[in-house]
Amino acid sequence: EITFVLNDTKPANIACTVATKRKNENLGGAGKTIAAQGFGVKVSGPRGRQDVEIWKCETQLGGAPSCGMKKVPNQFAAGTEILFGASVEPMPEKPVSYSWTSSPAGCTIPSPFSRDIGMTCSSTGNYTVTLTAKSDGAVIGSASASVNVAISQDEIGKSKKARDAYEKLQKAKGLVAQGSLDEGIALANEVKGLDPKNAEAAALAGKWSGERQTVKDQISRLVAYLQQNKVAEAEKELSGAQKLHPKYPPVVDAEKKLKQAKESQGKHNKEIEEKLKRAKDQVAQGKLDEGIAVLDGILKTDPKHAEAQSLSARWKAEKEKVMSHLVTVQTLTSQNRPADAEKALQEARKLHPKYPPVLEAEKKLAAIRNKDAQVQKLLAEGYEMEKQKRYQDAVKKYQEAYALVPNAEIQKRIGGLQERIGKEQKIKQLVDEGYALEQKKNYQGAIDRYRQANAIEFNQKIEERIRGLEKQRAGQAELEKKGQQVQQLVNDGYKLEQQKNYAGALEKYRQAHAMEQSPKIAERIKVLEASIKQQQQAAGNAAQAKNLRAEGEQLQNQKQYAAAAAKYRESLKYQPDPVLEQHIAKLEAAAKQQQQTVSRPQQSPSSAPMNMTGTWRVNCGERDSNTVRVIQNGNTFQAFVEDDKYTGTINGNTYTGQWRDSKAGVTVDIRGTIVSANEMRQTHTVSTRSGQPIKMSCVLRRM
């Protein structure tokens, strides 16, 4: 029994011959035609190892395009693995080997002897794969399959780029939505590089770049507005930026700045509101100046604050009106028109009743009203007193009223009453004087006073008193005549006494005393007798002193200063004279100097006279000093003493003259010496009625 394997399905003749082993004898034979059953070899595929995806954008009707990697069924792409499989039916008992080939060239089969293979084609086209199956070295069958590679590697690459571009653009959109605008613009520009045909990327890159610039401009203006404290304008700029890219960091930062500015402005506005409220409260309390000052402070920080501007302008205008009304009030008040002043003040009150100047004006006007009330009260009281003839009291009331409100009518009333009071006082004075004279028995004097009083204002009682006194006066006529004679003698004696005519005065007093024994006259007689005695003694001393002084003057004129000083000093024993003592001291000094000088030019008596012109102070011992004005003309001069004038002549340094004293009524002989340019000494000899001259020494010093 034998086995054999048919190589194919063709009929095969099988013949068998039998022979012996040793002799190889043909024992006969037999044969048969047989056909092998065939194997069914099949190729499964093609199929892709993975789905092929390409980038597609599909647009729905009326909608936006939908782009993405789309699967392409039953299509194969170059560069992708295409799978094939082999199957044999029935399966031979012995192992089967496989062999795969492809045509045309351009595809590679990494494992061509595997049952299942993967084939990759480098380019598009129609390709055929052929499978040959063998078993036990014999081909048991073959099969083939075709595949169309329609999608190129370039298309696959472009799809990948499109996908990458899409994904980056989507990421860019996400970044922009999250506020990363700069990064989104960078990715969009990158997408443009990956896919130049990507219109959306180009559009978004341009759009976002423009919006970024717009946002930057808006933020720049926002910052400028914030610097100008224009929060509302800045907020508008931020609103525009937020509509474009609310999460963009510069926008977020700008929002923070605006928030801070708004908070600051809110704080500022709150402060301003508080200041406005304070200003309004101050003005309501009358503090108008303080309120205006607060508004000025607000406008300094916020010049365009509408309410502050409005209030400031209004209050300042009102203040000006108030002050104008107050000036009117003051003018009307000074014109004593309180009612009109009250009307003007009312206009000021309507504007700012609590403003201090208004209150001050109210006080002053109220004081004036009070003064008016006081004045009316004082006038009424004065009128009542006037009716009661209490004129002094009435005048006091009227004067008090006038002191409060000076008024011509009041002044006129006071003047009339004072005139009335003056008359009454004068009448009272005359009546009092008349009464005093009446008490002294001077009836005529009393009658004269009473008549003077009645001449001012007739009074029946005074008239009756006059008549009574006239009756009493008739009995005293003789007594009055005698009294008048006595008084005349006393008066004459007094006048003579004043003229230093003590003898004449004594005679008058003795005659008066003989007519009326009066202790006063007797006492005066004693005093005068003692004075005359002293006068006579003094006259003797004065005569002796005069003689000595005359001798001294003569010696002095002869320049015998030592001898002259001795004579002068001797005269002092009879009549002390402090001025002469000073003159003696000068003469003694001159005498001493004269002795020390060997030769000294002597002034001749006929030499030119010294100049007396000028004003001189005259001092005559205990008498009050006076002044004399001298005008010299050659050897003559004129001297002016108060209202008197006298003339004289000059001889060398001596001069003489005569002066009529108009006040004393006496004649004074003058003899003098010019001691120096600034000093003169002279002797006054006064003639008296008694014939006894009175002499006195005087010193004149130039003023």
C-alpha cells in the first residue's frame, strides 16, 4: 500500500505492476485514473489597521462650519498599514506556507510569509496583492485582492497640520476667553503659519490685535482720566475695554485702579459731602464766612464741583447784598431814621438772619429802639417836672435824653429851660444880694438888686419889698452920706498907700476915723505910722547909700576899681543889695587884674559909646523882673518898658534918661553904667509927693 500526493486537481492515472522480489517477475498489474480534490485559497481584505482620518470642514445649512478629523470609510491612505488575511479550505493535514506579493511597485510587505500581513504603500494608486499557499512543498492554491490607495501622505500631513492648527486656535480662543489675550494672539499667529489658508486664524489674529490696541488705548485714557480725577469718564473707558476682553490682565489691573479710584473718590465725595453739610450747617447757624471758606476749600480740590460752585456763588452774592443792606441800616441809623433802618435790616434778615453782622446790627437797632423808649420816658418825666417848675430836674432829664439820642428839638428845649433857669438863678442871685445888702443896712443897694430882679421877671412880693425899703432908706440918708464920706476917705487913703504915699494915706485914714470910730481904721493908722517911721529911717539909709554909690560910680568911671568897690561895699551897710554885691566882686576882680597889668589902653570918656541896642532883663532887688527894649542911635537911645517909652543920652560907658511910669503915676530918673556888652547897672530915683525921693539899684542883662 502506498500513498502519494497529487500536486493539483488534474486527473492522474495510477498504475500498479506486481513482480517478484527475486526474479522481478511480472505478476501482473492494474491501474486507475483518479483526481485530487482541490483546496480553496482565499484572501480577506483589504482593511485598514486603523481608521483613516482627514481634516474636513462641514457646513450645515445656515450654520457655522464644523471642522475636525473625519473618518473616511473604505478608503486607504498612503503610509498607513493595509491588512490582508489568508484562508485555506479545507485545511491540509500538513502545514501550509504562504507567500505574498504586491504589484505594481510602491508597496512594502514587512512579513510576506505570514498568514496575515500588513502592507504599506508610499503613494496613491491601485495595487494588487497575490497569495500563494503551499503545503508539503506543493502549491495548494493562490488568490489575490486589489486595493485603491486614494489618500496621499501629503493630504494626511495637511490634515494633521489642519488639526494642530485647529487645536491651537481653539486653545487660543480659550486663552483669550480666560484673559490671556497676548498668548492667544501669539497662538493665532502661529496657526497662520501652520495653515496659511486658515481664514479664521487670520481673522481672529487681526481682530484680537486690533482689540488689544483698542483696549490699551482705552486703558491709557482711563489712566489719564484717573489722574484728572475724572472717574466717570474713566469708567466709560473701562466699560468699553471690559466688553472686549474683561479678563485681560491690563483690563483687570485697570479695573482695580478704577475701583481704588472710585473708593478714593467715594471717600473724597464723602468728605466733600461732609464738608458741604458742614458748610450748610455753618451758614444755617449764621457762620456765612466760615461756610464760604469751606466751599472755597472744596473748589480748590474739585474746581468743577457743581453744587459747591452754585452754593459759593449764591452765598457770596447774598453776603454782598447783606453787607449792602447793613450799610443802608447804618446810614439810616446815623440819620435818626430807625423805622427805615428796620426795613433795610429786614431785607438782610431774609437772607441770613443769624449772620453776626446782621445780629450786631439788630443789637444796635434794638439798642436804638431801647434808647428811643428811654428817651420818650425821660422826655415825659422832664415835661412833668417842667410843669411842676422843677426846671433843674427837667433839664437833667432832657439832657439824659439828649445824651442817648442827640436831637435838635431836645437841645432847643434844654436851651429854653436853661435860659429860664438862668433867669431864675439871676433873679435869686439878685434877691439874695439884695437881702444881704438889706441886712447891712445898704437899702439903696438892696433896692437896686430887687429892681434888677423885677426887670427880669416881675414879682409882686419883690415890688412890695422895694416899697418897704424905700421908706426905711429915707431915714438912713444922712447915715449913708456919712458912711459914703468915710468910705471915700478910706478909699483915698488906700490909693495913696498903694502909691507909697504913706503920709497922705495916714492923713486920710485919720479923717475917716474922726468921722466914724472903726477898729479896722484905727488898726490901719497904727500900721501906717510904724511904716512911715521905718520909711524915714530907710530913706536916710538909702540917701547915705546913694551918696556912697555915687562916689563909687564916679571912681568906677575913673577906672579906680578898688576904690569904687570899697565905696560900694560901704553902701551895703546902709542898704543891702545882692546884685550890687555881685558887681563889687567883679570890680574887685577887675582891680586885681588892673594891678597886674603894666600898661593898658584907657578908654576916653569921649570914646565912641558902647552899643545898647537889644532886649534886656531888668532886676531891681526884690521887685519882680521885667524887660526893656533899647534902640541906640549914636549918643542917644530909646527904651520901651511895657506901654511906656523914655529917651536918654550916652557918654562913653555911662547913660542917663527919665521915665514916666504911667501905672504908678511917678517920674523915674535913670542913671546907669554899661559894664559890658551883656550887662548894665542903673540907679532909679523916684520922686514922691512928700519930697523924699526913693532910690533903687537895678541890674540889666542882655537877653
